[in-house]
Amino acid sequence: MCVRVLLPHAQVFHLLGNFLPHILLTHWGMTFARSGVASSLMALLPALLSPLLGYLADSSGRQLEACLTAALATCLAYALLLLAPAVTPVLPILLLSMGTTLIPTVSLALVPLCIPSDAYGLAYGSMEVVDSLGLMMGNYVFGVLFKATHSYIPGMAGLAGLSVVGLALFGTLLWLDT
């Protein structure tokens, strides 16, 4: 179950990151330079805090709670991006950055607790295959939706839906763990 929880959330971050500079340019009217800087904020917290937050989650034993909190922040970020377009996108981007910090760092560390040691390579390899296929299909669907509607809203709504699925999966995993 641990491996399955990662899959929706991988797409939620990667797909938006692929299109975020253009979204900021077209939807919020930022310049090329500002959209580049603002989209780079998604990498800020992972670059600064991943080892520390991973250590804190491991030492407290609250890995699933950390992932659930990050999933909730991701859902909130998408709600702000979709429902409050007049608000600066910096806060939602920083919330997404929290998700990209905690979810991969903590949940990938949980895989050895869920999978027998003789299947680690298979588990990580399978996750990579599904993630890559999701990115290939997701990029195509995101582009087709933009071309059909001239808006990123339908694509972001789809990613918001995936973030809710991820939140439900983390919630279920936490519930099963207790």
C-alpha cells in the first residue's frame, strides 16, 4: 500500500512543475523572469529542508502524519490556485513546495518498512515506471486540455483531484496504521 500512495502525489507535483512558468506567465501575467523565479520556489523547501524534515519525521515516528499534513497543504494550494486567482500564487507555490519536501522524502523512506528486502529494487523500479508513464500521459493530457480550452484551469482541476486522492490514501494508510 505504501507504494500505491506515492503515485498520485508524484503526478500532482511533477506535472504542475512542467507547466508552472507558462501558467504564471499567462494566468497571472508575470514576466518571463518573474515566472521563472516564482516557479523556482517549488524547489526552495526541498533544497533547504528535506534532510532535516526527514530526520524529524524518522525520530518522532510521525512519518504518516507528516505526509498527511503535506497532502492537506497540497489540496489547500490547489484550492487557492483554482478558487482565488486574484491572490498571488506565491503562497500556493510554497504550500506545494512543502508537499514536494515531505511526501517524497518521508514516504520513500517508508518503502523498506512495507516491502520485503529482496523486492526493494522491484518496488522502486515499478514506482519509477508508473511515475514515468503518468508523466508522459499527464503532459499530453495537460497540453490537450490547454489547447482545447485555452486555459490551465481544467488541468489544474485534474491535479487538484489527484491531490484529494492522495490525501484520502494517506488518511487511509494512517487509519490502518493506528
